[in-house]
Amino acid sequence: MNLLVLGPQGSGKGTQAKRISDVHGIPHVSTGDMFRAAIVARTPLGNEVAPILASGELVPDELTIALIRDRLGEEDALRGFVLDGFPRTLEQAEALDEMLASIGRGIDQVLFFDVSDELAAERMRGRAAAEGRSDDTPDILARRLAIYHEQTEPVVGRYRAAGILIPLCAELSVDDVSDQILKALKP
């Protein structure tokens, strides 16, 4: 099972991707988590992306695509994955399709977490306070939502046109969203 989760920051993608990962025994591949781990470990990649993330901008496609290519080639991802935080641009979506096609794989379904900007911002502020994330300031959060609308919404449209997008009402409780996902993923 090769899944994507799409939606704005604060829509609950990461929470639900972890649940899907646990239920289906496939890795939750989160670019945000991988970039933050690289920053904490002070790797060359972390040093390069730290100021980019701190400004609320997207990490350049070539870095993100290389990171995903390496990660999806790891043994645990061969049976499937839940991809979170990628693709965020049409260029990344095209690169993902090419990458997967080259190894005889494709995206099975795309879960779209639909949530209002107001609720997404409220959730991000709560996450920033709870996790002490310095990259979740009000200005950065507003910038991330603007980038989502500008660059990621076209990706949502691309998968909708492909017939593999499953819209979810992400304004519900965590358990209610999980129930929607379980119903949507039944074979």
C-alpha cells in the first residue's frame, strides 16, 4: 500500500499517518520529521535546511526529492509507505511519479485532509506550544498556509483529476478522522 497524505499544516496528516503506519505495518515517511532530525543532528543537510524551515519556506525540490528517493529505497518501505509532507509542489509530484515508475510502483491512494485555515492555524499554534517548535511562529505559520494554497493545492487537484484522491473532513476528532480513513482504505 503506497499512500500519500495531503493537506495544510495542522490538518492532522502526521497524526493519522502514524496511525495508518501502525495499523498496516508500513513506514510513516515524513519529510518534516527527517529535516528536523537532520537539524538536531547538525548534519550538512540539517545545516542547509535549518534557515529555510525557520523562514517558513519550502526546502528546494532537489534536496527534498533526493531525500525521498533514498528513503523509499530502504528495505522497510518496499512493502509500502505513508508519505507525509511530500509532494508539496507539482514538480515534486512529477518527480515522485517518475521515481516510483522506475521501480514498478505507483501511488495507490491520496488522503486529502480538508480543514479551514482558521482551524489549521489554531492547531499549529497549539502544536508549537506543546512541542516547543521554534519554527511555528505566527508569521511563519501564516507563510506556510500561503505557500500551501499557492503551491500544494495544485497537487491536490492533480491527484483529484487522476481519480485517486479521497477527501476527508479533517475538522472532526482524531478518532472520527481515523474512522473515515479505515472506511476509505477497505479493499
